[in-house]
Amino acid sequence: MLQKITDTIETHKWLWYTILGALALVFAAWGAYGIVNLNFSTSSYAAKANGQEISLDQAHDAWLQQQSQLQQQYGGNIPASVQKSAQNQVLEGLISDALVAQRTEKLGYRVDDGELIAAIRAEPAFQAAGQYSPDVAKYVLAESHMTIDQFKDEERSELRRRQLLAGIISSDFVTPTEATRAQALRAEERQIQYAVIPADSYKSDAPIDPAAIQAYYQAHQAEYLVPESVDLQYAQLTLAQVAGTETVSDADLQKAYDKEKSGFVQPERREASHILIPFGKDPAAALKQAQQVLALAKSGQNFAALARKYSQDPGSAQNGGDLGWMERASFVKPFADALFSIPSVGDIVGPVKTQYGYHIIKLDGIQAGRTKTLAEATPQLEAQLKQSQATNRFGDIEDSLQDKLQDPGATLASLAKEFNLTTGEVPQFLRTSGGAPLGAALPVQSQVFGGNAIATETLGGPVILDNDRMVIFEIAARQPPHVKPLADVRDGIIAVLQKQRETDAALAAAKAARTQLLSGASFDQVAKSLNVSAEPPKFVGRGDPSVPAEVETVAFDSAKPAHGPVYEAVPLQNGGAALIAVTAIRQGAQTNKYLEQALEQEELQRDGQADALGYLTQMRATAKVSENPDAFQ
């Protein structure tokens, strides 16, 4: 059955979970309207879907994953009502999974091994630096208490579900009439006038009611939740530290130099200046000007002065056209061919045509190509050889550390001394985010917070971080998830409530002003009475960034001004309020065809998702389902 793996894995299955989530909420809220039987004598399974059993273990495993997230959200104590609702959603999700799996099997959807392997390797949660990593996959699955075979089964089912939903979604279409209507709505513009009433205008020194502070704190517990954490003491060894202790013989350097000598060839470099005359609207005129500037340069006039006067290359004009020392590969081909064919320093050629325009080029210097000597190449070769040797020894040290960790008398301090490790501490190493300087350190998190987490004052590791750090560690103390004390967040809550109080006052003033407008007062007069300035009337389109988002939304959500202006008052997200007048509607310019096609595809996608939801809803409604009311007991 399809279960949550990790938040990252869920991301790539957004379509299925969006639709499934909508179904689960509907069914959990008022019950599925299919054939449901809650009264059966056996309790050996959590539910049956068209005869297929959903085991108690499946339900319990799915609930454990959901429970872990809810415990973090609610500081360890999940309200009874929330728990019951979440359990209903979990069970409904498993039922929907089973029904879709049955349907895809019946309709003949299949996924071969090649598709499955490709999907697993493409899974973002299993990747490191954009590449599939077996170690990361192993860690993620271990965190989710899954085997690779279990994940393969679920991924195969997931791919069949995508095939089913993709077929439904891709079958949708938009008629020409619907497309024309949608384009007209998108292109519609509304004339508005508005005035912003700042929250600061209603500042008050009146204290915030302590009861309001307490109520806000209670209602926003999730915002103040500190995840489970540990006081982590560690010792680490970096690849750079190991490389610093390596030595390289002269023979090894000579051997490496002979092998990689071709890599030390330095191509010819030339120093140049240029004057660029772009094509503009009249390439012929540009060519004529370039020829005239070339003549001036060849007549002996100062090239740098000519570049500052005529060149339109923003990167070099003010520097007298100077391009510095460059290899042939640094220039586009026509420019490079011209520059590297100039015979003598000081010579000027042109006009040379490139995609940028016409160039007049002056050769300022030549550095002949050559091969670095062994002495010159030694620093680079030495670093490479030390890195290679260190990489090999790094693995040996990891094996030795692993063996030493088994010794009864081994301590973090003794191992750090024996292996020359650098020690440190992360006083608050958090679940999911870790802590500096180790970072997220997923392999460490697996041993600290995973299902087989190490005990306090027990050595863990060694683990490799970022391919160049080896870490061993121990937990000095554990801190369970908890909500920050009110005293720690009180000032922030007061600031929020003060801003809300000011915004409420601004909105009340805007609503009172709206009443005046409805009584016939002019917009400018009302704005003046509020000590604010009214923006002049103007037409705006949907998504116009020149007006506050809340103003634009209300302008297009309001009624059409068929019998006079429509007035609205709206709070602003950043505080304060706005008074709005919608005075006219007109058809704006049509967008380009490519944008229209993109928007039409978005509309098709939305309609297709609605169709897919309808299909799944009907499938659930006509299914024969039995649910065990004690499934989570």
C-alpha cells in the first residue's frame, strides 16, 4: 500500500496525494457514501475494500508515521479530536490505495522493471548532489522503516496510479467557446482608485490584554514547537587533514607529470583592445561608421581615446577597449580568427563582423604557447597525489575506527586522541535540520533519532559527511519536542497583537469611509478626511504588480460596476487597510499566443484533476467497504 516515505518523497507524488487527500477529507468528514459495513465480528483486519483485506499492521504502520508528525506539531500531546480525524484519514487513504490498485490491475496497467528502476533512480529523496545514491536511499528507507522490496512494490503501484490518472487528465479538452471566454476573462481590465490606510496611524500605548496573549499562544502552539534534539558531542577527521599528513616522492611526481604532461600545455594568449559598433537598426550605417573609426585608428589617433568615444561595449569602452590577456577559446570564432592572425603587436585590423556588430581590433601583446615544467606543475600534482593517497587512507581509518568503537573502554576523547580527530559540540542538534557545524548530517540523524537510535553516552559512527568528513559522536543529553515557554515568545506575540489591533482599527476606518462613499461622498474627499492620499484612477489587469495584491484580488472579485462605482474595504497582509473603488471595466489587449497556450494547458490540467477526483470519488462510492472501528486500538 502507498504510505508516506518522507516529506521529500511525497513531493514528487503531489498529484496523487492532492486527489487522495481531497477524497480522504470528504470521506473522513461525513463517511463514504458507498457500501460500508462497520459491524463485523472479526477484528483481524483494519478494513476490507471489495474483498481485499487491509491488515491491522498496515493501518498501524501508516498511523505511526502520521502520529510522529502530529506529535511534533502538537508538542507530544495530540488532541483527541485531531487524532480521531487523522486516523480516519489514514484508513481512508489505505482504502483508496487498495481500490485504485485493484482498478489499475483490472484495466491492465503494467510497469516493467526498467521503468521501475528508472523511477527509483530519479527519486529526489534518494539523490545526493543530483545523483542517485544507494547510501542515501538506504538511509531514507531505514528512517521510514521500509525495505527496498516494500518500496519497489509501492513504487510500482504508484506508477500504475499515475498512468491511470494521466489518462484521465489528458483526455480533457476545452471547447473554442470556453477558450474564448477564458481569454476574455484573463484580458479583462478594471478601473480602480484606492487609498491605503497605514496601521501606524492607529498606534496605541494601551497594553495588550494578558488573556489575549495567552489565547494567541495557545492557538499557535505549532509555531513555537522546538523539535526533538540532543546535546551532541563529536569528533571529526577531514580529508584535508589526512591529505596534509601525506608525503609524495620525487619519483611519484615525475611519473604523474609524464602521464599528465598534455594537461600542462598552456595555449598562446594575446592581449587585445577593441572598439565595437553594433548593427543597430541600420547595419550598413554601422559598417560605414566602423570603417571611419578604423581609418582614424590607423591614422595614428589614440586607440584608447577612440574606444572611449565610439565603442558601445559596456564591459570595455571606459577602459579604452582593453580586453586583457585571453586564449583563443575565450572569443567567438570570427573575432578569434582575426585576432590570432594579426602578425605584430600594435597592428590594427577590422572591421570584423560578429553577432554583436563590427569590431576594430588592436593587438597589444603576445604570449607564446608553452608546456609547464615539472617544477611549475609540482604544486598541482602534489596536491592531486596527496588527495588520492588520503582518500585511500580515509577508508582504512574508517575501518579502524569502526573496530575501535567495539572496545569496552573506548571513549570519544580517547579515540579523538588516538586518531588525531578534532572535537566539538552541537548543544542543540535538531531532528530534521541538525545543527552547525555538522549541518543536517542525515547519517548522524539516522543513528540519533532513527528507529534504532543509540542510547545516551553511547558512541555512534563512524559516518561520512559530504564525502570528505568522518565523524564519531555521542549523545550527552536528549531533549524531547517541546513548546517554547510563553515568556520566551511573549514580546513577539505582543508585537503581532499590536499590529493586528492597529490593522483592525484601520479596517474599521476603511469600512466607515466606504459607508460615506455609498452615501455620495467623493473618493478624494473621503481619503482627505482619513489623512491619506488617494491613488489616481487607472485600469489594471489580473496580477498587475503595480497595486497591492489584496487590492487587485478584491477589484476582480467584486461585483461589476454596472450601476455606478463598487466600493470595498480590505485588510492588507502587511498591516493596515485599503479603501477601493471599482469604476469601470474594459477588454484589455490579448496576450500572445504562446502565453495563451500555456494558460489553456493550465486550465486543462485543473479540469483534468477535477475529472480524476470525480472518477476516484465514484469508484469509492460504489465500492463494498468494511471498516473496523477498533482498527487503531
